[in-house]
Amino acid sequence: MKAVHLSHDRSRLMDCAVQLARKFGLELPPGLKAWEEKSRTFEKDKLDPSLAEKAQSQKSGITPDERRDAITRAYEQSDTAEAFRAALSAQGYVLARGDRRAFVVVDEQCDVHSLTRYVKGHKAKDIKAKLAAIEFDNLPDVDQAKELIRERQRNQSQQQGEGDSGHVDDGAMVRRREEYARELQRQQDKRRAALRGQTQELLIRQQQERMALHAAQAKDKSGLFFRARRAVADLIGRTPALRSILAPLQKLTGLDPIERHKREGEALVRRHEREKQMMGRKERFLARIEQREAMAMERKLANLEREDRALALVSAGANHFHASREDARKRHYEHGNLQVEFNDAGGFIEGADHVDEDEGDERAQKWRDESEASLQRGRPRGRSGYRRDDD
């Protein structure tokens, strides 16, 4: 027995008619077809990113539209809630429970995203109905999801061989983060202290102005001229004929001292309120600056961490290259020794194109002597221009 306001009832009835027709396979009349086409124009195909999402895309390199398409594709390709959760995990996301939202998604950069915002073409109640099989209390919260992301990244780094080669000192990164945080906190505390000093000075000045106004008005009330003007104002107020004639003049000239004192007090209160509002705006502006500085610090630390890991990988690759080069050099020397032994056993002679048959034995012995000398110096002989002794 309650009266319910039906706003936009015709539009809702037409939407309901279109949905029922699509559900039961009925053909729509021309009017409802036009209404359906018109309704589709209002659906937003592109996600308007917020400032936070723009900052996250700069840090991760993934645009909000790309993230939305990936999450939507995982949602539509999953038949059950657990399948959707597994699909998100395969793409590097973790499904978690949020403080204000029912379901949130945490990406590899530990940024939190609303699930209903990043599932395109599906309503929030439909998403909740599909994920009703998942116990909401069993889902990790945002902090636990971030820890799962970090643990997954550490395991992947160990599997890729970054444990020994290319390892970055986590303790050094933690100390650097603490140092940056202390420096930022010191600067913010300095600005906060200056703002608190300005606020205290404002409160003291306002209190002094109120006391000064009260003292001036009290001194004015004790004067003879004040009492005379007050008596005239009372007389005008008690006499209807005088009040009808002199009341407008009294308001313009400020003849009534009580009214003048009241206006002075109200003007002082309004000015003090404006000053307090200005100080409140300064505090809110300072809070936004601190938030942006914290985000900038996180981006800087993330970039430094990536640079450290890249340098560590480059250094590990250089060490591996030098070690491989040294092994190849050793194998080359061993191969040179085997080559000389093979040539000696086969009776090959260097420079077959320039050796006469009568000088073969003498040049072969000379070549063996030079080969032994070159091996002692660490340079194996080449094998171009050889011939057998029996040629």
C-alpha cells in the first residue's frame, strides 16, 4: 500500500518488450526495431579512462580498453565462476574482494580495478549472479591479492633462472624505497608544519579581532551619544507614525546603534568563515599534492627496479658470454692439438703447391718443427695447402 513514482515507464516497457521478443524468438514490429537501434546508440563501446587509469596505463603499458577487452573475453568464454577465475589467473590477474565493491581485479602491477567496470556489455547484477558460486569470504582481499601477485612474480623469476644470474638484491630495493619514503615524508611534514603554523596564526588573529570588536562595542554602549541614539531609535520604534516615516531613513543612516553592532558582528563572522574555507582548500590541495607525489614515487621506484633487473640480466648475459667464449677458446686449442697430431700421423706437408718432390722430406720436417713451436706459443697451425708424403 505504497505509492511508487513511475518515471520513464514507457521507455522501460518498450525495453521489456524488446527483451521478451528476443528471448522467445519473436519478430519485432518496425517501431520496436527503431527503438532497439536507438537504444544501442547510447551504449558506450569505449571506456572513458579516469586520471588514475591513465597513470596506471603509463606504468603498465596496457590501455584501459585493452584491459577491458581481455577481461570481457575471459568472462564471456568462461562457463562457470571457477573457469572465469582461472582465466583471469592465466592472464596475470587475481580476483579479490574489495572494500566498497563486491568483486575487484588486481593486475600484475598491483593496481586494483572494478570488475563490473571492465566487463563490457554485462550488468552488475548479471555478473554477481554468474559469480555467486564463489564464496565471497573465501576470496582474498586486496592486500592478500597483492601478496599473491608478488609471490607469483618471485616464483617466475626463479624458474627463469634469475635466482643466481641476474639476481637483484631485494634488501637494497627495500632500503632504497624506505629512503625515498623518508625523504618524501620529511618534505611533506615540512609543508604540513608551515600550513599548521598559518592555521594557528589565523585562529589567533580571528580571536583577537572578535575580542577587539567586543571591547569597542562595549565602550560604545557606555557613551552618552550611544544612549541618546538608542533612545531616539526606541522612540521611533514605539511610535507608528514616526516608524512609518523615519524607519527607511533609519536603516539607511544606521541610526540604531544596536542594529549597527549586529551588522558589524555578522560581517566579521562572514569574513572569518571565508578565511577558514580558504585554509580548508589549502589543506585539500596539499593532500592532493601528497597523493600525486606518492604515485610519482611509486612510478620512479618501479622504473628503477626494472632498470636494475635489466642491468642485472645484461651483466649475467655478459658473464655467460665471456664464460662461453673462454670454453670455446679452450676447445679451439684442444682441437688445434688434435689437428696437428692428425697431420703428423697422416704425413701432411704445409704448402703443397710450392714444394718440390725432392724437397718434400726436408720441408715436412721443417713444418713439424714450426708446428711444435706455434703450439708452444698458443697458436695452432692452419690446414690450408697440405699434401701427403706419398703424393
